[in-house]
Amino acid sequence: MLTFNGTLEVKDFYKVIFENNKIKIDNEVYKTVEASFQFLKSFSEDKVIYGVNTGFGPMAQYKIKDSERIQLQYNLIRSHASGTGQPIAPMYVKAAMLARLNTLSLGNSGVHKSVIELMTELINQDITPLIYEHGGVGASGDLVQLAHLALVLIGEGEVFYKGERQATQEVFKALNLKPISVELREGLALMNGTSVMTGIGMVNTIYTRRLLDWMTSCSAAINEIVKAYDDHLSFELNQSKKHAGQRKIAEAMREHLKDSKLTRKREHHLYSKNDEVDVFEDKVQEYYSLRCVPQILGPVLDTLNSTEDILIKEVNSANDNPIVDVKKKHVYHGGNFHGDYVSLEMDKLKMVVTKLSMLSERQLNYLLNSRLNNMLPPFVNLGKLGLNFGMQGVQFTATSTTAENQMLSNPMYVHSIPNNNDNQDIVSMGTNAALITKKVIENAFEVVAIEIITIVQAIEYLKVQDKVSSKTKKLYDEIRDLVPIFTEDAIMYPYVNLVKDFIINNRT
């Protein structure tokens, strides 16, 4: 049980989204929300407050009669529940709900406490609104996608519950749940904000860290099985560069390889007299995809850490409009719903994940090309050359998927199209950025899965199971439980998908 007090960390998202922890709202949160609601209710009685007694967006110039205020909120929700495309997976929607619940709990939104109560109940019972991928421009926040959340909270629309898409009304009736009480600005408060892009972004960072760990392990293993010199991973070399990410990756690889019997010391081979040698048979230095891993994956780690920091700040921020300040007895109008912070971070994250997939594809190519590695058969073919194909077929998939990632890494952050009668004249496209990043991460898992299978095949061919490090042996054993030794050609896609699912759902 996670006690919810209005502040969330990455680990809290992990507990709720991945471990299905329940949440309990601290009483102080209810007091804060109630105080905000009561203040806004009295403050707005004789003042013009956007979204309480005015229209929305470019129609804010129209004053709304007191008798029509509640209908205004329902009209907003229903008219903007206009998403299209594929449904966003429930895991990501649940993360968005958690992010929205947090910002509404800060007391800057003036919502009725029933919003907090019902959202908590939905999260705890794994009831996730049907929210579509297409619709958000990320300027007044995720208006369209969050309208689908708000639609469920008023007892309408559709939800996913127990693996099925069902009418909200039927699920509420079965579980004796009551829709929220729409009192002041519950529609606008739910819809104005960055919670969908941020929720998706939080799950993206969790998966990226897992992906990075697997890629670091693969990089260590491939250095090991080709008997690379280990000084490119040394503390001294990597400490001479100031970047924390590079140092951490090198440290992780050294830890992975600490009990390997395959990596070599340069001083044992090249730092001695070689007067009679004109051409060295072994490589003096490895290719960049093996030797420069800390310098390539280091920026991935540093970017990931920075992205997590920005997203957690967004999660714990007020991101709707207007902002209620109970202490100052004032309501401030502005643009906290704008998603540029999240959009930029998602673009940065998808770029480094694409680079990670490019590194994986190049390492895979090194293993498959016998003229490069000089120690493995073409395509790590354990069968009869010419008759059998080994890992030849799956390389096409890895190359194709990597190319798609390269195309998808073009930034959304700089793609703004004015809309809303030019009221929203510069927008963030933050949810688009987050969803494309999600796709890039999923693609990268496919490429790494293919590389892992190939590494295991290489270990099989070289018969070095008793010489690899204990961490590589663990990886080998885990994959061998899923994938057989390929001596004869086999249908490959089930095995690639098995390994992909395994590394997505398990830590190294």
C-alpha cells in the first residue's frame, strides 16, 4: 500500500504500475483539496474566472450564466472526447491517471474531493479509461486524451476492466461506483494538463532503464566472447573523462566481466617485445561498437537520468489553468498546461534509444560477419554452410527495425501547428512525442533480443560456457531456457518474440 501525499517518485510509479500496489490518500491531501475547492467557490462568486463562468479557449470572451455553469463542464468533456487511432495500452493510461491524481491533489485546481476519491478507486481496481493515441497537441495539455478520462469520471464512455473493453456505466453499476460531483470546474481541471504525456513518459523511462541494462550486459558479453582487451573499460581511462554516464557504464561492464576468463590484458600480449612481427594477426584495437561502449551508452544514461528528473518535476507540479492559490487568496491565469518540457525530454530520450539500437545492430553485424570477427562462421551458422542459414534471416529484421527508429527519432518538439482559432498558436505535441518514443523503445527491445540470441549462439559455437563471466553465464542460461541451439534452420519469429517479452518483463 502506497500512502499518497501529493509527492511521487519514479519508484512510486513502478510500484503502482508494475507491481500493482494500491494507493491510500493521506487525510492531509483531502484537507488541501477541500480548502482549494471552498476558496474557489467563494472567490468566483463575484469575479470572472476562466472556465468557471466563461467559455473556453477563443470563446473565453463569452460569459456563462450561473444556471449554465455545470452544463458547461459536461459540454466541454463530451465535445472534446474525440480521440482516434489505437487505444493507449492500459499500463500507460494508469500511469497518466496517477500523474493526474497527483497534480489535482496539490490544491491548485479547486476540484471537488469526489474527483480524488473516484480516481483513487479506479486506479486501485485497475479500471482504465479508453483513451486513444491521436488527439492531443500538448498545449492546453492533453485536452482530447484527458477528456476521455474525464468522460469516465462522469460515468460515461468506455473502460478496460479485467482485460475487456466495457461500457463505463455497466462497470460502475457492477462495482457500485458513483460518478464525480461536477461543481465548479471539474471538467476543465481534469482536461487542462500534461498528465497523459507525462504518464507515458514515466513508463518510457522505466523501460529505457531496463533496456539500457540489457544492452550494457550484451556489450560486456560480446567484448568477452571475442577476447577483447579490457583497458577500454578501465577505471583510469574512463575516469579521465568527466561524464558520469560514461563512468557508470564502464563500471557496470567491469563488474559484469570481473570473473571472466576470456578478456585479455594488453600488457600480457602487446606491451612486450614484438620485434619479429610485421603484421599482427589479432586486432590491436577493437571496432568502435565494442571499444567505445561507455562513450556511446554513457550519454544514454545521462539523458535518461535528466529526463527522469524533468518528468518527476512535471508530475509534482500544478499543470492546469487557472491556478488556485489558497494562501495568497488569489487565482492566477497562465499556461502551466503547456507540454514543452515533456515534449523535449521525450525527443531526447527517443534519440538516445535509437542510438542504443544502432549500437546493438552494429554489434550484431560484427558477430554475423565472419570477415570482421575472424572467429565465428558466417551468420553464426551452426549447421552446414550453404544449406543452412543460421541467424541470417533475423539480421534483416534488426536492420529494418533500426532504420525505422532512425526515422522516428526526428523531433516532435519543433513541429507546431497553430489551431483552436489560433488561440493555441504554438504547441508542444508532447503526447505525440511520448507515444513515438514508446514505439522506439519497443523497437529497440526487438533489436537487442536478436543480438542476445546471437550472443548465445556464438557462445555455443565457441564452447566457452565455462569461461564466460558468471553474469554472462546467467544470461546464457536464461535465454537457453527459451531458445534451442540452432543447428538446423527453424522458424525464428516465435523465439525472437519470446526473448523480447522476457527482456521487457525482467531485469538483468
